[in-house]
Amino acid sequence: MPVIEYKCPNCGSGMVFDVETGMLSCHSCGRKDNIEKISDPLKKNVFSEEDKAREYHCNSCGAVIMTDAETSATTCSFCGSAVVLGDRLTGKLAPAKIIPFSISKEQAMKAFRKWCRKGILTPRGFMSADRIKGITGLYVPFWLYDLHNDVEVHGRGTKVSSYTSGDYEYTETDYYEIYRKICLDYVKVPIDAAEKMNDDLMDKLEPFPYDRLEDFKTPYLAGYIAEKYSYDDEELLPRAKEKIYKYIDSYIDSTVNEYDGVSYSDVQIDTEIERADYVLLPVWVVLYKYNKSEYTFAMNGQTGKVVGKPPISKAKVTAWFAGISGIIFLALQLVAFLILGGEF
């Protein structure tokens, strides 16, 4: 059966991944199981391609589970049971690694509210309204690239020197041909692979602590939503290249810093994939509706970093500029008073 649920052996309640202990936990009786000691059901079941089109049913209540085609873990909308859609996690769709959540839902909501209060120009209603109950713990699919780059650079460098002879000052410019052959390796370059996720938002959540990558096991997904990738590693390679090119350019510049000026006539960069791992990374997502507009916020589920763009209060902006203008006016008045010796 493609639907995987973890039932407590003691009381039969659904078990979920607990961020505080890193174990599979039963909220009813308190039982906790070590994930490393739980057998992987994906290794026992072989799902066919036909399973992808099957109708999913909750093992607890029998309700039909409706999901997007990209969803691989979710909760039953009728009984709330955590379910994993096993056939969407096998073969090419099987993640190699996962970084488990270390921040709980309660901690994420508290941090989000605190982040909102820092917004000097955000509307008061936005900061006080309790509209974040829909916060979602989401495992976002990423490709982690190990990229090898062979770089050849041709250009011209200049060195400028000045000296004085008699009543004259001379400036001398020497020109040098530049050639650099460089090998650069970048490891674990992250590119999110979910079509529905905003790329800029995901980029701003970096860095993730890759030293906390674990071998993928389905119990980590229990209680969370998980997506499968929309694009494979070859399709996202151009974006990975674009991401590292600014670092390559910076490194090239560091090799010619002895010159006063440099111009490049030709830069050739040959990039090859040495390794591309499909991984799931933890993200808390908040969809916040305010004043007929929708705002998306995200939190790194390991580091707690929050990113997003809150609404701006026009009234607060006006008041802020009025306050700044008043301060500038008073400052100018004070300067005039000091210059004119008290006479206006």
C-alpha cells in the first residue's frame, strides 16, 4: 500500500517526528522511538509506476487523501493523521539526504511574531492580528550540486607609477598580458527544485547546516508536508552555474590584484557536475492575508532565519518622513543660529 503511517505500538495513536528529541513521538502516551532502529517500509515495498495514479486512502479513517501531484507527505484532512505517500519517494524520486526540523511549530510562530514587531513601517493590524495559525512545516526539495569548473582567462593589466624630474611630474603606465588557468570546485550548491516555491525566498533562507544532513528515512516526514522535485538536476544546472559565477568572478579578480587596472578580453568557464544529490530541507512557511493581499514568509527550519517582505503602512511612512523633515528643519535652524550669532 502506498500510504505509510506510523502508529504507536502502545496506544495506536499516530506518531510524528519530534524536533526536540529527534525521535518518532506519540503525543497521546508519550512513547518515543529511535528512528535509526525503525525499519524502512520503502525497502520492503516496490511501488509500480501505476501507483502514481492511484487514489490514496487514509489508513486510520479510510478517507480519500487529496493532494497535489508534487506532494509526498501530508496529513489527512479528516482525522489529522500524518501520512507519507510512499510511491512518490522511490526510484528516482527517493531523496538521498534530509535535514530534519529542529525548530517546533510553537517556536516558529513565536519567532515570526517577534520578527513582525521589528517592522517599524508595518501596519499595526498586521503585527497584532492572529492570522498565522496556518503555519506549515514543509520539506522543500533541493538539489545539492558538487561542481567542477575549469576557467581560462585572457586580459590586460596596467601598472601606473609617477615620478618627478626637475619641474615636471611624469606618469608612466606599463601594460601586461594576463593569462590565468584556474580549477575551482564548489560543493553542496543548493537549488530549490519545487515549482511552487519562490526561488528568491528560498535563496535568502541560506545557508542550511549541511553537516546535519541525515540519510533519508520516512519517519522524519511524519507530521510535516513534503514535496517532490518538479525539475531534475540537468534542468536546474543553468541556475546552479549562474549562482556560482559571481564567486568565480570574485576569485579571478583576487588573482590579479597586483595590477592597478585590469580588462578581460576573454573568460571561458567550463562547468561539470561531479555530483548532484536530491535532498529535503526544512522550511516553515506562513501565508498571511492582510488588506486583500497575500504575503509569504519563510523560516529556515534549522537556523531560525526568517525572510519575507511585510506590508508597508502609508500612514507610518508619512509620519516617518514628517518626523525626519522636522528634525532636519530644527538642525538647520540651530546651524543658522550658531552662524549668525543668535540673529535671524
